[in-house]
Amino acid sequence: MPFSFSARVGKTVKARLEPRTGVGFPLDAGQSLKVSDPFGGQVADLFCFDRLVPHDVLSSGRSIDENDTLALTKGHFLYGRSGRIMLEILEDSCGVHDFLITPCSLDMFQKLGNHQEHHPSCQENLENAALQGRHDPRLIGTAFNIFMNVPVAGNGRISIQPPRSKAGDFILFLAHRDLFVALTACSDEGTNNGACKPIDYEVFPVSWAGHTR
């Protein structure tokens, strides 16, 4: 991908995901990824693959287990199925994200929203992104749902509430391995407080984070 190449040679590159769209790109060990909510109240789904071990993918269960918390934020790590660290959260201005809910899908929209026609979904956008990187979309599981607000009640019941992210909120990741990242601007109006909006993302070169390969 052109922007990833630019980051590799020392340039920071910023791009915008329009509502209900997705993108896939390589992220090298030592590079950083910043995901921002430009208008507030918008979720972004993130999933990743190890480029050197393609069957090792982001794992919700492993990440929750290794961090001993559902409330993943600054100082926590996202793990692959192997138990190896994929991403580290360096900064987090919002502090509320979800790692329980699977990506929205056409099947979900048809069941819950009575949509018989096509409806964009994070599942479809993540799968398309994976295919761009020649990764198996069947390996996509629970994404890290950036800015998604899913409180867990004392009895274990969950509910999807409006995101707490405000305009300009962001989360910054550091890659610990050579990854292929799939990222979406969530397609579910209900998850995004009634309207789907853009998501901004930036890839920083290795030197920016002070890390070397």
C-alpha cells in the first residue's frame, strides 16, 4: 500500500475512512497506528493478522485473559491466538472500547433491522480488507471495537450504548510484530448513536516511535 511505504521511509501519512467503509494495510513492527474519531460518537473495528504467521490472528479471549481485564486501554496489549503480543496501546484519550461483540454483518442487519437488501457491514469490509492482503477472511473473529461502549451489568448482561468518544478522541497503537491490519468505520447506525461517520487514521514511521526493527 502506498501510505505504508511512505511510513516505512520516514513519512507520517494520514487518511480518512468514509462512513461504512474499510481498509487494509501492512503495519511493520515498530510502526505506530493512530485511530481518531473526528466528529465524535463513531466506532472503528480493528482486526489484524501476523504477516509471517498468517494463521496467527488477533484474539479477544487471549487479550482479555493476558490483561486480566475487559477494560483495555493505555498500557495494555492486544494478543494473537499464539499468545504473542501484536499491538500495545500507547495512548488512549477515550478509554472506552469493546472486545466482546463480533463485527456487524448483513445477517445481523437482516435479523434485527428487517433489511432484505444489501447493507454495508464491518464483517464485509474486514473480509474485503483481508483479501486485499491475501489473508484468509474465514480467520476473522471478534474485532477490537475502538470507541464502542458495551457496559457489563452485575448480572453479566451486556448492552450497546452510544460511544463516549468526543470529537478528536484517539487511540495510539505500537506494532510489536509485522502485521496486516484491517480497519473499518462501523456501518451500524445504532452502534454509532444514530448516524455513521468517518474515522481518521495515521501511520507513523518506526523512527517516530523511537523503535528499531
